[in-house]
Amino acid sequence: MASLSVRKLDEDTYERLRVRAAKHGVSMEEEARRILKQAISAPERIGDLFLDHFGPSNGVTLELPTREPHEPLTLSQ
């Protein structure tokens, strides 16, 4: 497994990471891993992002309408 060292981390960021890790009951290293993983795991579709935050796992049921593909718009005169 790979390793990563972070140098020149300002005190405020370090302290906020420490507090966040304590709040989640994990080490600072584990919290940093979680943050990095989430940051680079962007969904392919923006709708997936909304489902992650407002979907069934958060008590909300969303019904997304089906959409037909359309031709690209032309902006020429």
C-alpha cells in the first residue's frame, strides 16, 4: 500500500482535521484518507451526487423523470 506525507500543513488546518477525526472517532490519518477518497471519487453524473445526499439512505425518496436524448443546440445565425 502506498504512503503519502503532507508537509507545511498550517496549524488551523491541522487542528480542524484533529477535531474532525475526533468527532468521527477515528485517527487523523484515517480521517485524511476518507477526505481524500471522497474528494477524488466524484460521481459521473450530477444526479448521482443529489441521490447521495437526498436519496433513500437519507430518508428521501426521489423520482427522477425519464428524459429523451435531444440534438445539440446550434447557436449560429
